[in-house]
Amino acid sequence: MVIGAAVAALGSVLFIAWSRYFPVQRRRRRCLACSPATEQVKYLDRQILVLGLDGAGKSSIIHAISTNTTRSSSAPTHGFNSAQIIHQGLRIELLEVGGSQNLRTYWSQYLKNANVIVFVVDSTDNKRLHLARQELHRLLHEAPDLPLMVLANKQDQNTALCLPEIHSELSLHRITGEREVTLLGTSAVSDGAGHSTRLQTVKTLLEERLHRPKGPAQNGANHPQATQCHTSLQNDG
Ligand SMILES: Nc1nc2c(ncn2[C@@H]2O[C@H](COP(=O)(O)OP(=O)(O)OP(=O)(O)O)[C@@H](O)[C@H]2O)c(=O)[nH]1
Ligand SMILES: [Mg+2]
């Protein structure tokens, strides 16, 4: 009888242990199966619209910002070009619409989804800066509130106009209101070891801008006062 009781007690203990252990295993298996769906990261979508005349360097800049590397040549964009970067919960699309004359008529259709306009100019193309100015102001007229970042590209070239000249050629002083305007000199060619430090700074500024709520510029960031020409890319803006 004592042996019978001991066998019964052992059986109960084993049964309890078994029934506790296996549901956990089954639960774990279920969780493993469902984890991809439940752990999906939610991103907020943001868009940077990259515009500018053909040959200004839009594709080269998008490539440098999205890959952290530079490339030595780039084919003209016949329609669109885009790249994506992920930054602290933001999924940021860099969208270029080609800059040739026939594509410029479509630019304004892309303003409604944009959070920032990046307008790229070829600083060596002084014959067409007046055209860049016209296109820029036409755009701004259609998007009164969008923050604007102007990139005076190809600053690695000796013939590049400096920032005060670009500021004046593009009539940036005519931009009124509370729009946030930034003017920076850039180069999409390598400044050593295959990357552009300057464009990494641009990327950081854009990410910061997209994390901030909409609204007027802070800390006097509005309307850059470019007054002197100098050659260093590091001191401008
Ligand atoms: N020296 C120099 N060349 C550059 C720079 N950025 C771009 N380029 C060159 O300029 C040419 C045009 O560059 P893209 O990036 O294709 O210009 P884009 O604005 O995309 O032109 P579209 O697509 O035709 O509207 C290419 O040969 C690039 O290699 C730069 O900062 N410095
Ligand atoms: Mg292009």
C-alpha cells in the first residue's frame, strides 16, 4: 500500500511537471512563429524632394547621402530617381525628378508630399543661374511653407561661384515670410577615402530638420546672410 501511494505521488508529480513544461514550449513555438508580424517596426514616412537644373548634381548627391560613398560619374535622370534612408524611426525618401526642360514642368506636382525641398545648383554654370533662379522662385510660389535647402554644388571646381554670389544670383533675399532657408556649399566628388564629408553634414541637417515639427526657423537659422567670398567648404553656410 505504501508502495502504491508512492507510485501515485510520483505519477502526480511527473504529470504536473509535464503539463507545466509542455504548454510553455508550445507557447514559445507560437511566439516564434508570430514574432515577425508582432515585432514589425513602424516608421514615419518623410520625403525630401531634390530638384534643380539638369547636370546640377542631384543624382550624385542622393547617391552620396544614401550610400555614404561618392561616384565619379552619373547618367542623366530621364524620369525619377529615389533612394531611402532610415533614421531613428523615420523612413526618409530622397526623390529626384530630372532637371531637363521637359521634366521641369512636372516638378510642382511633387510638392504636396514633400517635407523639405533641396534645390541643387551647379555653381560653375553661371550662364544658367538665371534659369535656376526662375525655376526656384516658381516652385517656392507654389509651396509657400516648405523648408528650403539650397545646395551650391561643385564647389570643388576652381570656376565655382562662391556662396554670396550664388545667394545673389538666386535672389534668395527675395524669399520672405517664415520659410526656413539654408544655403550650403557642397561637392559630390570624393574629398578623400571615397566620401564627401560635406554631404554627410547635409544629411545630418536634413535628418534633424525632419525630426523637428513644422514651423518657423529656430535660432535665426532663417535666411542665410552670405556676405563674403571664401574658398573653404568648411566655413560657409
Ligand atoms: N566636379 C564635380 N562634378 C560633379 C559634382 N556633382 C556632380 N558632378 C558631375 O556632374 C554631372 C551631372 O551630375 P548628376 O548627378 O547626374 O546631375 P543631375 O542633377 O542628377 O542631372 P539630371 O539627372 O540630368 O537632372 C555628372 O558627370 C557628375 O559626375 C560635384 O560636386 N563636382
Ligand atoms: Mg539625375
